[in-house]
Amino acid sequence: MKQVRLTQIKSSNGRLESHKACLRGLGIRRMHHTVLVRDTPENRGMITKVWYMLKIEDV
């Protein structure tokens, strides 16, 4: 299955609680933290919601 590499490049301080929850759901814990997630519709929905805080790369 395809995977996507996500890196948080902007702070989550002062963001909506639902956006912070999306970051936690994707497994991102802190600034410059990189995770690999499966490219599923559920994950794509969370990525779309917080795209402005992430660097997104296809693997």
C-alpha cells in the first residue's frame, strides 16, 4: 500500500482543537517530527484539514 511522509513545519499552538486532534491522529508529536502513514481516505481527510502545517511527500 502507498505511504505518505508527513513532517510538521508549523506550530500547533493557538490552532483549533480539531486541528490538533488531527495531528495527534496522524501520529505527529512535535515540530519537525516525521511520520509515515498509509495513504487511506481517512488519513487523507486529516491531512487535508491540516495541510498548512505539514510538509507532504509521497513515498
